[in-house]
Amino acid sequence: MKNLVLAIWFVLFGFAAASAQTDSIKRTLVDYSVALKNLNGKKAASLVDSATIAFYDNIRMLAVYATQEELTTYSMLDKLTILSIRVNMSANDLKKMEGKAFFASIIDKGLITNIFSDYLSTIQVNGNTANGYLEVIEDRETPHFVFNKENGQWKINLVSHLPIVNMLLVSMQGGSGKNENDFILNALKQPNGDKADNSVWEPLLKK
């Protein structure tokens, strides 16, 4: 009887712990979505993982120094992100900021948007990593977020879903009738509202 009670207790404890984990993951995504909507860069930066911060710090350096030829190997989404930063931020500002401060700044300026829902239909936790699926469709790749637990807090890995966002962007470009260059330039807006031109492909500074 005692063993049965212990077994039931462990099952209930495990269920409660798993439920707390999934609730924490859901809250992280909701809080991040709210931070984006409110252009709250500091809050958003606190909710993404170290891999995301490192990725965007590399994007920062590319915005400053990368030539058009060097950018040919990057995805359309990466190019659009790099050029958006180039159009909206100065070389001096980009050189002064790094890591979380830079990520917070591009959120404050609205240079990152969330095109997906913040509702997760299914969450699969495996140790300190979790996958949060927006929908479940059998035998089909579905949009999902990866979460990593860092210093006891669940954080979003934005890099994991960028290929899906890029795929949607490429599809939009294909339906627009424009080539990639024209599509990207048309999507870019300078701070004064004018359309960007081919000069955005030139690095802000030479190496």
C-alpha cells in the first residue's frame, strides 16, 4: 500500500512539474509577443536565448561591413534584415552597441516583427530544450519555436524558425513578379519614408 501511495505521489508530482514547465514556456512566448507589440526592446532581449543574441550581433557586424558580394550567400530574410538595419541605424551607433543592447535597439525601432501566433498547441520538453508547435499536422513540417532553458529561465531561440520565415518571404517575392533585388528595395523604407535605392548594398564602413 505504501509503495502504491508513493507511486501515485511521484506521478502527480511529475505531472505538476511538467505542467509548470509548459506554462512557463507559453508565458515566455506571450511576454515576448507583447514586448514586440509595445516596442519594448529591453523586455524582449531578456526573453531570447544566447544563441539568438549572438546571431543578431553577427547581423550587426554584417550591416556595418558586408559588401553586396559577401551578402549573396545569405538568405533573402538575412539580406532584408541587414539592409533594414543599415537604412535605420548609423555606423557609429552600430559600432557602439553589441549583444543584448543591439537586439533591444532593433526591437525598439520595430525592425523585428512576429508573423506567427503566440498560441502553442503542443509543447515537447526534452531536458533544457523544448519545441513549441503552433499547430499539429501529421507527417508535415509545421511552424514551431525552439526554447532553451538558460539560468533557470525558458528563453526563445528565434534562429530556429527563421528558415520558415524566409520560405514565406521567398514565396511572396515569387508572387510579386519582382526579382529579389527589386523586392527587397521595395520592402525597405528610409526613416524619411522614401524608398531605398541600390546604395544600401554598400557597406557603412570599409574593413
